[in-house]
Amino acid sequence: MSNPFDKIKDTLPSGYSFYNLQKLNDERVAQLPYSVRILLESAIRNCDNFQVHEKDVENILNWKTTANNVEIPFKPARVLLQDFTGVPAVVDLAAMRDAMKRLGGDPNKINPLVPVDLVIDHSVQVDVSRTPEALEENQKMEFHRNIERFKFLKWGQQAFKNLLIAPPGYGIVHQVNLEYLAREVCKGEGNVLYPDSVVGTDSHTTMVNGLGVCGWGVGGIEAEAVMLGQPMSMVLPEVIGYKLTGSLPDLVTATDLVLTVTKELRAKGVVGKFVEFYGSGVASLSVADRATISNMAPEYGATMGYFPADKNTIAYLSNTGRSEEQLTYIEQYLSSQHLLCNYQSEQHPIYSSTIELDLSTVVPSISGPKRPHDRVSVSKLQEDFASCLKSPVGFKGYGLTPEQIAKKATLNFKGKEYTITHGAVSIAAITSCTNTSNPSVMLGAGLLAKAAVEAGLSVAPYIKTSLSPGSGVVTDYLVKSGVQPFLDQLGFNLTGYGCMTCIGNSGDLAEPLAEAITKEDLVAAGVLSGNRNFEGRIHPLLRANYLASPPLVVAYALAGTVDIDFDKQPIGTSSTTGKPVFLREIWPSSALIQQTIASSIQPEMYKRFYSNVTGGNPRWNEMQVPQTTLYPWDDKSTYIHNPPFFQSMELTVPKRESIANAYCLLNLGDSITTDHISPAGNINRKSPAADYLRAHGVDPADFNTYGARRGNDEVMVRGTFANTRLVNKLAPSVGPQTTHIPSGEVLYISEAAQKYIAAGSPLVVLAGADYGSGSSRDWAAKGPYLQGIKCVIAVSFERIHRSNLVGMGIVPLQFKEGQNADKLGLKGTEQFNIEIPAEIKTGQTIVVTTSSGIKFETTLRFDTPIEIEYYRNGGILPYVLRRLLQ
């Protein structure tokens, strides 16, 4: 079909063509936020009046009045996967090929239609630390545990077109995206240039916003549809302008800034919105600093935390080894398209609303103990932690009595006695994409380590310290600057290139430490440079987890406790002089950090490291895989299993019935995260998933993590809602249990679900506010679907999780304003009848009646017309498959 906007095509001096927004001769373009201009360009370039209509272009141009009121289609340039979410995506593609063949179509039609990059970064664990052999030992264990998954992915690399896989050991997906995969400007068919944009199956895909690239996290289900050529249907977002002025004080890091921004934006309420940064303060931030802020958009709730490209962006692309040819057409394109920003200018786009921060007011900060947006000034942490110990159980409380607070524990570690109390640092990890892409904080940590060692300080040997950089380039510059040996001396040896501790792959604590914490029920602490610190995520035994900059991770490791005021108390005693040492005496200045960056980082490092992305791991290269179009499923595999999603699917669309006589599987409160819903972390040896694995001959030592087994639906359905910290009002205690209403039995949640399925009883879930917050996880929707859950009734939903529920054909209903299950008198022991009308409309009112006589109204959270089609088809993937077959 012809594009009605071909008339505004133009040519750059470099010979490339592009759709020139200036040729619209429309004053509305200049007023649009930069991020909305990118949505506009996509709609214009893809306009065919079938998937993308001229009316969609007009709606975007009218953004000031249409924001939050209309849906638009968006076609991202590419898709980004990590291995935890990538394996199930490739499993689904393989299963769709089988279904395509069974239904008479061509299985080769199932291929990504846009570039898909997958980085294997979630499988490596901190099994070994504090030794020079840690990297090699952890990588060896990674391949031992995950060989089936890795072979499957390597099969996918040869079976599917448009799929690049970076093997283990390259780094964290978001840092690799920033340093290498991001195109900034893409080249399409006919030498047409257009802005890079990306959706990823990890919520921290937003990190690339720091580079001026539009990108955000979606569920694996949505990502698969984009891979298969479907436009994303999205509500045209409001854009909050965040003005930064001034500059950061000397001893303040980019991490301190992002924790401040996260708290401010959480308080403002930016869920489902874009945040776009502007103002003179932005010019003083490096791209790495901006990426740190963008990374944590999910923690402040925004769809994106966007920094329009500027001269700093071009310099970053040059410094990370992009070619001269790329740099030429990137700068020409962004300038001609008015997508290159001058942050010093007083002129800026019109925003839905604005917020302002003077960078000079930011102070050293830390966030915790249970949520990323609970920022505390480092100077106030001791006071805050003491308050948390005695406050009622909640996000800022542990509900301890004075007797419990006074508890101490002794442990014998390698022949020496140690005493620990509440707040004892047990894990100190420089880990995760948030900070490990940022040379200023990584070299800051190294310089602090150097000063600490020279001052005669050390880290207690029982503390699990680890260093997991985001890419091998970080190792290059830590070595070149001469700081790595000092990190090694404090126990921050290189443990692997991956997310590791931030996603719970922290490995075991030393046995004496674990016993001491357990025996006295201590509130032990983890300090990490990550972006998530939800309960039970970092390690099951650590109840207080704090997000901090890499230098502060080193500082708290040296102190050995979070129960310290660095202003008043020494960080330790010098082993050489016997005198107390204060943190301020060893903290590196900004000038020293910048000087070290300038002398240690070169573009050649990036070019050399990324010169052979797909074939740089010898263990990966040695693996033999079948060279077939269809995947040869192995019924004995406990890692890769043919999922049931398409096995009984037919060409005709099934009739969707109302939900009658449904039982409540779970009655939940506020802030239920995808960590609570989706199987994550280690597989508990007393669990239905463990029983399944034992029955299939798997030794408990080889259970691995749920994340590693995401390609096996049998394991995952048994691990859904298996979080040990889940609070369910239908269970007698905290944990993964519920009451099976008809029998009154207390069962594991997955066992109760199977019992209901066997009896033909549909299920619902009752929930509070922010249901499904946290990382985007497709299994947080696939698992409930396989447990027979037809509907979730919640006070509010997190953006990605709501769309994932719809993508699996689960109905999201929202309580009317001011109502929740408790206020309506719902116990969860009732049966529920939900009348779904034949003519479904977005946002319509749905009446729910219960067997106890309670009747209440809810809002149907199908937010766009296409979501109704997904629901009718039983989910997004059956919808796509039927389209391809037709």
C-alpha cells in the first residue's frame, strides 16, 4: 500500500533519504516533546491506512489535547531480549512453527520481522567470590547448569532470521545495548533513515533513553507480537517535563541523583507517562549519568525517562567506537529532523506538566530497606534504620520488640570469632546495569578501594562481596587505571558479567553467617548498586536491602553495618596506625575521578571488545545443535518444554463466555510485585516445583533457579505465586499457600489451582493497588493463565503487567474509585459471577455479583480496541498466528 506521506521525503548530504517532519509545515511539530516527535515520525513512515492511519498521525500532532485520550499504533525499530525472558519468547516462536505446520501453513513464516538482539546475562550466579578464580568458576557453573537452555538458544540463532545472540560473558543486556547495540539512527530498506527505537522484555530497557533512544519494557508476549510485525497499540502518553538546573556537588554521585529523582517522581505519580528531561543542568550530566537516571524509570513508575540527544550523545557514540560513517549520518539526520537538543537554550517543548530539581541540592543517598523509592540521606540512615526496626511491619518497619532489637549473634569464620547485630552487612555487591555502565561511579569505587587499602582498612571476610560489571570494557578500564588490585584486596574480585545479585543470583552466604542470622532472626543487610530491593529478592535471609552507588557499596562493606553515621563515626580502624579512619578522609574527589576517566578510557577498548560479539565464548562455540526448521522437543527435558498455548488452537476464533461461579484463588493486598507472582530466584526444596523436578530425576543440587527454567511451563506453573513472602488473606501464614474453598484444605497455591481446574471451576484473584509492579515478566501472566485464573480484580495495575494479562486472555477489572475488597466486605471465600457482554468496549463498567449477595461495579481495563481482539482470540499470540495463517 502506498504511503500518503511520501511527499515529505527528503535527502541528506550523505545521500540517505528520510521523512522530513519540517516539510509538514505544521507549527504543532516544534511544540511536541522530543519523545513524541519520534512517535510521530514512526506513524508517518509506516502510514499505510491499514495498520497505521492518517488519523493516527493527526492524533499525534494534536498531542496537547489527545494525550491520554487516544490510542496510537507504534512500530518499534527493534526488540531486545535477555535470556530469562528470551528463552520463553524463542520457545513460543518454536511452538508457533509447530502450530503453523499443524494448521496447514508454512512454518518458515514464523520469523522475527524486525531485528531482535538477545544478550545472555541472567544465568550467571555468584557461586564463588573473593578469589581470583571466581570468574572462571562461576562461568563453568553457568554452563553446567544451563547447557540445555544455551543449546536451545543456539538452535534458535541458526533457525530464525533477524536474531542476534550475544553469548554468556559479554555483559548486561542494557549496558551492551548502550555501548554497542543501539543504532541511534537506523537504516531501512531503500536507504531510508529513521530514529532508533526499541522494546525489551526487561523493564530496564529504558536505560537507552539516556542516549536519546525511545525504548521501554514490555512483556514477552507483547515483544513477540512486535517481532512478528504487529504494531504496538498504546495510549498516547502524557509527557512530564523534568527541568534540571545547577550542577552536582563535588562528593555526590549520579546514583545519589537517580535515587532523589526516583523518590520525587514516585511521589508525583508518573505511571504510564513519559518523563522528558530538559534544562541547563542536563548539559552537565554525561550520557552515562543520564543512562543511570533512565535505567530506573520502572522504579519511579514512568514508561520512559527520556533525554533527547545532544552533542554529548554524539561524543558518547564516538567514544564507544561507532564508525565515522555512522557518526556522520546520525548527526546529519538528528539535526535535520530537529531531534538534536540544546539543553542550554531557554526554549523547550510544551509538556503536560513540569517538575524542577536544582542539582546542587542533591546529597549522598541510599534507598531501602524494601523499596527503590524509599530514599534516605546517608547522614540519616542510622536513625532511619533504628526507626525501621521498631516500626510496625511494613515497607519501613520490622515490628521488633526492645528485647529482639537488643539481640546479637556470634559466628566463627575460618577460626576467628565475630559478633554481628541487626544491620550487619552480609552482601555487598557492585552489580546490575543501573551503575555498572557509568565510569564515574565504577572508577569512584575503585579509587575509594585504593584509598581504603592504603589507609590500612579491610572488609570482614564473612561478608559476601562481589563485582559484576556490565561489560568487559569496564574490566579494561579498571585494570588500566590501576584500581582493580585494590578492589581485589577488599574482596571485590570479578565474579562475572551479568545481573547476578540484583536479580537474586547472589549464591549462598557462608554457612556460619547464615546460621547466625537464622538463629537470632537478625535483620541482616544487603547493599548493592542495583535497582531493585524488594523483600526476598536479593537473598532469602536478608531482610534489609539498600540500593547505593558503587563507592557506597564499598564504604558499607568496610563498615560492616548499615547502623552507622559516617559523619560522626569512623568507618574503621587502620591496621597500620591503629587510628580511626573516617569516610570523608578516603572518599575520592570529582576532579580525581574525571582525571582517571580521561586517562583510562579509550574508544579502542569498545571496538576491541565488541569486534566478535556472537562468537567470543569458547564454551558456546563448542556446543553442537540441530540444524532444523522445527525444534526437536525432548519430553525428558526439564528446561525446554513444548508449551500448551497453541497445541489445541484452531483457526476459528472461540466464543468467550461470561465467568460463572468462579472461586477466589488468592485475596491479596497492595504492592504485589511480579516477584510475588512470577517464579523467581532459587527453587525451594519443599515446593511443588521441586517435587516435579525430583520426579523427573533431577538432583536438588541441580534444581537451578526458576529464571533458568522459564522455558519449561510445567516448572513455571508450579512456581507461580510461590514467593515465601507472599501475604494472602486466604492462607493462615505468610508464604505460597491458600485455602481450597470447597474442601477447606490449606494447599500450595499451584496444587489448589490444579484441584479447581480438575473440577472445572474458573478462578479469580482479588488484589490491592499497584498489582504487578516490578520487572516485566511474561510468566507473571502465563503462570496465572495456566493456573486457570480468568480474571484479576484490583485497585490498580502496573502498566506492563496489565497488558500482559490481556495478552494471555485474562480479564483485568479495576475496583471503582475508593473501593477495594475489604471495603466491599469481600472475604475471598465467595463465588464470583462476572458478566462479560457480547459487545465489549474499552473502559466499560462490568458488574460483579457474589454468592454472598454482594454486588459491585468495576471498570474493564481493556484500554485499546486491539486489546479486545486479543481477548476474543484467547491472547495476543493466537491472534497473530491466525492473522499469519490467513
